[in-house]
Amino acid sequence: MMKDINITEKEAERIYTKIASLEVNIKKQQQYLKSEDIFFDNQEFMLLMNISKRTSQIWRDTGVIGFSQVNNKIYFRLSDIQMLLEKNYKPANIK
């Protein structure tokens, strides 16, 4: 059940100002964030690509996709995933 919330015009203006400020900050951060800055760990990569752990290992071993390894943890760049998908893209035969 929703309760009616009464706020003053001054409080509403403060809330709108804060939301606008947050929106500006988010847009600034998105401008600096590039796809090569986004990494997926192996579990996220397997879920994203709908592949098994073994397939992920084979793709790494055969150079199908680039990766980074820190200790036992594997990471994939979003830009590498996009490149893999683009290289294997088959356009539709629309007539």
C-alpha cells in the first residue's frame, strides 16, 4: 500500500537538483569509459557466450580470443569479445 508523501516545494527542488547532478556525473563517467576498459571474468564470459568451461579453455589455448590472467583468474576485454563476434559474423541473405 502506497502512502501519500507530502514534501515542500523547497524539498522537491532539492531532490530534482540532486537527481540532475547525479545524471551529469553519470554521463561524464560514461564518456571516459571505453569498451576496452570493461572486463568480464571467465564465469561471466561463459554465461555471456553460453559456452562451457572447456570451450572457454580451448578458445584461449588456440588464440580464438585474447585474455588476461592474474594468478588463477581469467579476464576478457569487452572489445575482444566484440571483435570475436564481428569476425565470425555471417550476414543474412535477404533478397
